[in-house]
Amino acid sequence: MGLNAVAIIGGGIAAPVLALALKESGIASTIYEARPDGAVDEGTITLTPNSLRILDALGLYEPIRGEGGNFEAITLVNPQWQKLGQLKMGSVELFGYEAIRLPRQVLRGVALRKAAENGVKIHYEHRFSSIVENGKDGRARITFTNGTTASADFVVGADGFFSAVRKEIFPDAAPPEYMGHLNLSGRVERKELDIPEDEFKCPCSSFGPDSFFAFMPTKDSTKVNYLSSFNFADLGKEGWKEMSMQPAEHRRLMEEHFCRDPWPQWLQTALRKLPDDEIRSWPYYVLPFLSTYISPSGKVALIGDAAHGQPPTGAQGANSAIEDARSLALVLSRSASAENQLELLKRWDNYRRQRMEKVVSNTLKNTAMLKRTYGPWMQVAREWMMWGLFTYFMPEDSGLQWLYGYRWESVLED
């Protein structure tokens, strides 16, 4: 007998994607979200062809394609805004899709609404507490902090970086590690940036001697998103929470790191005009690699940040979660028996961990570039090296066909 019911813990992006993919195969699922209905996910994400192909197949691409800034490449510039090269992040010709930068809540909202319209039950204010993987009836039994319980043939932990499901099934697993980098981000009026469009080159990113700054497109061409990062000491859970509620401190840090040489005057002027309450802070974390994404009993699997949380420097967090969800749905749809299910899950687990080790390693290389501090001559040398690499050696697809050309069906191919 195949699966009849799947419980999905967490209501972010991966949950409704998984639920919709399972629905296509006739498998019922229920989403349990800790937050109340109407809770908003802050921040923006970049969706690349590897996930857009999946979203398109599930009917989620068309509703979002016009809700953000679409682009094919990000231009790399030095702090004087001179072009060093371009890095492909999407291409209709090469990968089938342009990349999209949009608010996280847009995709989450569209996916949750479509899941509900397709009969997926969504229970809000259900925070995971514990699980018994093999109950009396052979099903997993889940308890929530509000006192309610639920049972399912299979459970998926999609509850984010600080996953309660992961902690429950892998109590000895290492917790997320702070990467030593703080991000400040927000939105700015394009007219406040006193630089001609042909020189601006949005989307664009710049590596300074000890910090990073980037601009990304939005749905509204009169505004652009910005993101910045720099080395910063760990404040701990409570310290970060306090920091998030201190807009004056955000401004102070922004001016300390970017309102000075070598950053251009037009950028410094625009940053000084930013409203305090529109600068958000976000510490970078990474989840140490797990030896498996499935529980010993084979009744629970982790996906997304719960399995392989990574900093946003590779722009693959949401994309990887979508890959997880679709490939796991395929495996579960092919399960004809408990033995067959465990065998297929082990295959999925090995396949996804191998891919995610490569994806996260690529992301961590980008993060390592942010953490280094360069003296004046080293900075000049780095810029010339980047220019030479992109001018003479970078292939048309930026060497990223392995990333953006991903086929979720290959999880079951020899």
C-alpha cells in the first residue's frame, strides 16, 4: 500500500510546493504552521531556473513572473562602480528562464492559496512539540504545543533553520553556526541614486575591501532593493532579536561601513537619506552538514533550511528547498510498500545530500570572499583578477549549468 496522508511541519515556501506536488500524485497532505494565518515573511529572494522549472510545472510560475524584477545576469563592479564582469543567474536561451527577484511573501502567498484551492488543509498556530514515529497503528503521531495531536503515514520537517523537527529526530545534531557576517537590507528610490542608468548596471554587486554592497531590481522600476554585509561579532539569539528592533543602530552601522571611502559619493548620499525604520538586519547562519535527511525509522524527512540551511550569498536557499520538495514528492509517489519507500528514501537522501554539499560549498566560497579584509594593493589585485577571469575565461553560462540546469526527475534515474 502507498501513502495515504503526509503531515508537513512548517508553512514556508517548501510546504505548499510539496503539498501541490503530492496532490498531483493523489497523495493527501496537511500543512501545520506555527504562526497565525496572515503572518508575513519579510525579505526578498532570488528564484533561479532550477526552481522556476518546478514552479512552472506546478502552475506557480505565471502568477509570480510579473511580481518582481526579472533579469539574466548580475554585473560585478568595483567600489568605484567600474564593471569587472557579469555572472549569469538566468537565461531563457541557456536555462529556459530568467531569474526573478521578488518578496518572499509573494511566492509563499501564491503557493499557500493554490494549495488551499486544491484541497490541502492548512492548520495555523500549530507549533510542533514532539513525535512518536511508530504509533500503535504504525503511523507517526505528532503533538503540538497547543495540545492537539495528529497522525500521518509520513512526516516532513520543513520548519526552517532552527527546526524543531530536526532537533527532535536528531537531538545530537550541531545547531546552526553564525557565519560572522551581518546583512543590512531594504529598498531605496531610484531617483535618490545620482548615477546614470548605463553606469548603474542594476542588478549589480560590489566587493569592497572589507564589505559588500548590491542593488537588485523590483517590480516597481522607480525603486531598487539594496543589500549589504560586513564582518560583525555574534550577538546570540536575544542580542539579534534586540538588534532587529534598533533602527538607529542599523543606520549607524550602515554609515560606519558604507558612508566612507572607497564607496562612491552618490551611494553615501543616498544611504544618509534612508529612513531608519526601513533598514533591516539579518545575521548569516549555516547549518553544519547532516549525515542524513531522513530519520532512522524512515517515517520523517527534512527539507529546505531544516536540512541544509545556508547563507543567502549563493541565492539558493529557497531554490534548494523547492528542489527538495519536488524530488521528495516524486519519491513518495513511487512508494508501493514500506520496504520500497525506505529504499527510495535512502536513494533520495543520498542524491540530495550530494547535490546540496556542492551547492552549499559554492555558497560558502562566496561567503568566504566577504569575510576577508583586503589592503589597498590587495584590493586592486583582486579587481584585476576578477576582470581577467570574466573577460577571458568565463564561459557563456558562467560555469553554472550544473546548478541552473537541474532536473528534479533525475533523482530516480540511474
